[in-house]
Amino acid sequence: RLLPLSCHLRSAAASASAVGSLSVGLTGNRSISTQSLAPSDTFERRHNSATLQDVNDMVAVCGFKSLDALVEATVPDAIKRTDGMPLDNMHEPLTESQFLSKFKAMASQ
């Protein structure tokens, strides 16, 4: 038999008060730091990426000692850039929020 959610919550609260372990209030409210709402400015904080050990392991499986050696062996010289990558006035790295702000400004022109 299915019980209304309120019955389950009352039961959970009663059990928790008996052992003192309910970590989330039943009111549905919880506090949050305003700092957590600020832009993270790092791609890595929001996306999974390979660790240095993961990269080294993958490169080793392919039979190379480094990622540079793998790239050197697999990317044809004809398509490798030797002059850097001219990007007009965008030479310095930007945080994600700085880039988005600059990109929105360019798009509005």
C-alpha cells in the first residue's frame, strides 16, 4: 500500500530523532553560500577531464613516452602551425566569464 509522502516524512523524522542523524530539515529549506553562485571561471570545475596520470596511461598504451611524442608521430607536418595562432587582439588568456562578456559585446556589433 502506498502512503502519502507526508507519512513517509513523519516516519523519517521520528526515526531520525531517535538516532539523531537527520541531516536535512523537513521544511525543504537549506542554506546556500552566495559565493557558490559566483561564476566558477574554470572549465575544469564543471567538466570531467583526464588527469595527468590518465593521459600518461593512455599515451603509454599507444606506445609513446609522452603526449608530445604521440602528437609528433600522428599529426602531419603539413598541418602543424609554426607561427603560433594569431588571434587579433586576443593574446592573453581569459576566464570563461571574461570571454563570454567579450564575445557578447562582439556579437552585439
